[in-house]
Amino acid sequence: MKWCCPGFEAFYGNAGQQGAGILVGRNSIGEPEFTMQYRAVDKKEKLPVNSENPVASVVDIGMQYCPWCGCKLEKWYGKNVDTLYRPELKITSP
């Protein structure tokens, strides 16, 4: 895989762990989709917070451009989306 920059590669590798990571996949109509995901705890862990208010353990934010180098992600990774897809890291409804 030829990465657009070291930042994108590093954050892609961090997906599923506490902190920020990059997910690559397809949206509901099959178009490439790129997501910055923030996790309060590792995917295997439960959020250790007792709160009267809801607390998000994972937040997904869609993106079109690399936040580090600015390249258009669909143009750079479009042909490799299915290779980079890791469905087990996506947020799913209970």
C-alpha cells in the first residue's frame, strides 16, 4: 500500500485502540467512505464511567481530505477501499 503520508498510515494503524484512528469502507450506496474515529477506550474495553448523562465511548467523523497532507482521499485510496476495509471497527447499533 502506498500511503498518502505517514500521518494517515499511523492513524489507520491505530484504529480500534484508545484515541484517534482512521477507518476506510463504503457507505450505504457503495461509495468510498473515510472516517476519523475517536475512542475513549480500546475496542475490547467497556467505558468505566458512571454518569447520569450519556457518555460516548466512540465518535465517528466523516472526511474527504487527509487531515495531515490534504490529499483527496477517494482519489488516492479509491481503488483500495475494499482492501483497507475493517468492518469489525465500525460503530454498530446494539
